[in-house]
Amino acid sequence: MKLVLLKLIADAPRHGYDLIREIEGLAGGSYAPSPGVIYPTLSTLDDMGLIDEQKSEGAKKRFAVTDEGRQLLKDNAEIVEALFARLAAVGAESERTDGAPIRRAMGNLRQVLQTRLMRADVNEDTLHAVAGLLDEAAQKIERLK
């Protein structure tokens, strides 16, 4: 995380919330580091002399990379590149497997089942018919290529 934050700060001075959102964007929304990860790491980078707090408006601390930080990035360029490639891969996978349509359909199914199965006229035949439809849908999904 140190190298990722350092690289992002080297690209443009930032504050913690900006860093959280940037990493979340790079990961396609599938990962967003918590403030409990970001802020202690920023403190460590500051203590190590790799970043400096800049003057900014408001209460947010904005950081810029120091010459020592730039040197560390240069010395670890391959690792930094690999870390950002991994974030990009996570982002691409997240985009490819976005489950929003599936979650929506599952929510619809749940609602329909609850509404239909709570009716007074539900009998054993209805329950078997619903189970059969669900089994059929599961088999079709299983066989998708």
C-alpha cells in the first residue's frame, strides 16, 4: 500500500479521501481501502520523509511526494508497475463480472416468490411447480457456455 499511495501522490498531490477514491476507481469499484488503512500509511510515509504535508484549504491534509519519495519510486519501479497492473486487472475483472443485472433479477425473483408463496391459495402442487421452475432455471444456467 505504501508504494501505491506514494505513486498516486507523486502523480498529483492528494489527501486521504482522494487516495481512497482513486484506488477504488483503479480497482473498478471492487476494492476501496478503509481510512484505517490509508491514514496510518500516510503517517508512516510522512514519518519516513517520503511525503510532506502541503498547505490546503479546510481540515484535510494534502500530501506531496518528496525527493526521497521519488527516489524510492524510481528504485522500485518494477514493483510499482506490477502493483498498478494488478489493480488494473482487478478493475477489468470487476467490470467483466459486474453482477448488477444478476442481483436485480435475484431481487425480483425473491420478491415474486415471497408474494406468491404467501397467498392463501398456495398448495402442495403450487410449491412443487415453483420448485420445478427453479430447478429448470438452475439447470439452464449451469449449462451456459
